[in-house]
Amino acid sequence: MSIEEQVIENAKNGKLLTHKCTGCGFLHLSTAYFCRKCGSKGFEDVLLEGVGEVATYTIITVPPAGFEKYTPYAFVVLKLNNSDLRISGFMGGITTPADLPVGTPAKITGFDERGIVIEKQ
Amino acid sequence: MTFVEKVCVLGAGSTKYGKLADSIADITTQASVSAIESAGISPKDIKASYISNVFGVADKQVHIGPVLMSRLGIPDKPSLTIESACGSGSVSFREAYANVAAGFYDCLLVTGVEKVTHTGTEWTTTYFAYCSDFFYEAQAGASFPGLFASMARAYMTEFNTTEEDFARVAVKNHDNGVLNPKAHMQKKITVDDVLNSAVVASPLKLFDCCPFSDGASSVILCSEKFAKEHGGDYVEVIGSGRGGSSAALQGRDHMTTIPSTKLAAADAYKMAGITAKDVDFAEVHDCFTIAEVVDTEDLGFFEKGQGVQAVREGRTALNSDISINPSGGLKSKGHPIGATGVGQVVEVYDQLTGNAGERTVKDAKIGLTHNFGATGASCAVHVFQSV
């Protein structure tokens, strides 16, 4: 499986595949091939729970092609618990900012034609 | 670094920005001819061209460089087409700059162009989204307004600011754009107009967003020796900087600053031997109102978190503390994405050679251009000085 396919398969199980640098320990999303801190190529796979809180988001009302039927929806940046990593994804059912205060607990719940899917916890 | 030559902008020209009927090849040529005529040179003086363009395929013309050179009567001269999303123009300018500074060429044509409005809002939105980190962003439904809206919400959360604060940026840039006959949106607007316009991607409304525009801009870049031999007005490029940022917004240490801007500005200021305080006016990348606020902080004009206060106090208006986007910026002048970075240089050339009409920044000696691609994943900053 390619790296992206591995991310997708894990997201379907609510997990986030990450790469921990064997040189300095810095944690990256698994699409990293070299460490941004020390330049090392050695990584170990670390599977995180796709659970965190909403760092920021938008509610999209003018969508790109393919997303008309989901509009309005939120594009969310999720800050993972117990890590500095963030991951972006799609969140349905959000129509006003009152629906999603920054800091709302949320989790990865899948992957489909909407990319990584995130839902409120 | 050692440079062989001082580099100058000898001529500049743009088409009007907006919804244009002419083809991409036509508008590319029109802007290039106006720059050549502005410089008072012959096309045969041009040694090569650097063309910035992102979505030529949308108007059925990629590899536009040789088409332009053929129309200019110099089909034997080399050309290079450069794509760096919305930052293509400044990145192309930088590559041309480096080649003149190194002494490879003494006279280059730098032209940027975009022709997309005929594809309609849905497809322009879709094509532009492909400039993001697709796997993480566009694939999950992110649009460019959406990505900058995410930045805006992070900024509002961190610095306790309001949508009205962003609206003031749009009002200010439209005030300037009214004075620019080439601007796409030559129309005054109010804060209420912005706040009452349709939501595109919360918290950004239609008037927080630059328009989709067609247009082309062109400059002649040459050595100082060439400029002096050929007469005419010219301005000197005294600083050039580049920087990069994590492609996806999620990968930035802070989502309210754009690292590539800070890196490019530091390089450009160092080369020019100046600080942010020495800049008289700046054309900055205000694709969305939030972007201008972040830019003016990252460029060092204001402390982080103080950008909105500066706008509230009118300190970025034309002929105030520092004139930001005297052309109207991307917001009002328009944003033909491959042309924008070159168009900023056209504005600086017009300002520093006394051809900016009613929007002239008084007594300006040093102008800056700042242009980035995507959410600032690539960036170039240039500093210019009148001679």
C-alpha cells in the first residue's frame, strides 16, 4: 500500500498513522519522508487515536465541484490530543458557528469521497 | 552572494483586470507590448522571457511562452513558463532577477497572465483548490476562501478581533482601487456592504474575498548598464527574497502567521540594507482581508496581533503611516493569479516613476512587493528604490 492508502485505511478505523523520527523523536504525519527537524530518513510508525479538539474551521457555502450536495459543511483543522499534530478533514451537519465552537472535542470517523471525515464527539 | 549586475525595471504595463473577452494569448501579448513600449526598447533587445501562468489549460493554451515570442517577432528567443499558484508572478520575477543579477542576460521580459473567469464560479473555485495540499485539504472540501477563513477564525480566536475588523481592510482597498483605472472593482464600499454580503466561507463574506479576474501584466527587467544606455525611467531592484511554508495550513506552528513571508522579507530587507520602517508603500498579497492583516504583521510593519488595530486607526490608508496596496490590491484591483505578482511590480514602477495619478504615494522612494502562492506555501518579496 502507498503511504496515502495507509493513511486512508487507518482513518476508516478512526486512527491516524504518524511517523516518529528515530533520530530525534519528532512526530510527523505519515506523508513525511524525511524529518523536518533533523533531516533523518528513519521513522517508526505510530498509530494515534484520531481524537482531539477543533483548532479552527470554516463553514463552506460556495463549494468546489463534488461538494454541492453536502453544502453547507465545515472544513475542520483538528488538534490531536497528546500531540502537537493537527489533521484536516470534512465535517457535515454544521450550518452556523454556534454549531462548532473552537475547542469542541471531535474525532476522525472515516474516509470517503469527502476525504478524511471528522465528527463531533 | 556576489552579484555581477545591479537590476532595474525599465518598463511596465498591464491590461485592465476583470472579465476579459480576449484570449489568453491576446492579453499576454497586449501587456507585453505595453511594457516594451513603456521601456522604449525593441523586442529584439529581449534575450528571453519568463511567463507566469497557472491555468492556461482553462483557455486551451499551455506553453504560452513560445506563442508570445512568436507574436513579438522573436520566435528564436527562449521562454520559460513558471507555476507557483497565486505567487507565480513574483516567483517568475525572482528567477528573472537572478538571471540578470548573475549576468546571464541583460534584458528580460517578465509577463504574468491568467484567463479563468469564463469557467464560472464553481470551476474556478475547484481549480484554485487544487493549489492546496490536495490530500489533506481540497480532498476534504476545502476551497481557498475556506482555508483563509480557517486562518481568520484562528486569528479572531487568538487576538479577540471581529469580522468588522477584516471588513475595514476591504473598504480601504476599494477606496484605493477607485483611483486605479485598471482595477477590476472600481467601486467604493462600506463596512456594512462587506458585513451584509453573502457568506462564502464563514467568517469570510463575498467582499472579504478578491474577485476571480482575467488579466496580464508585464515588466522589462534589465541590468543597470542596459537601462542607462536605453534611457527612459527605471527603478532599481534593491532586495529579493524567497521563502517557503508547510503546504497545508495544519502543518504550521502558528496558523495566524505565514512563515514564508517572514523568511522572504528577512532576505529582501537584508539584501536591500533596510528595515520594514524604511518602506514607504507596499503591494501585499490581500487575496482575502485576513491575509492583508497577517501580511502587514509578517512583513514587520506591525507587531503580531496589531494589524487590525492599525487598520482601525487608518494607518495603512493611502498616504498615512505606510500606504498598503495603493493599487487597490488583489481585493479591488483584482487577482488574475498568474499575473498578480508581476502586476504588483507594475504598480511600484508607476508609483516610483510618477505615473500613479490620483493614487500617488507622496514622496515615495522605497516600495515593496509581497506575493504568495496558496496559503503562503511559497512566497517572494522584492524591494525597489527610485533612482
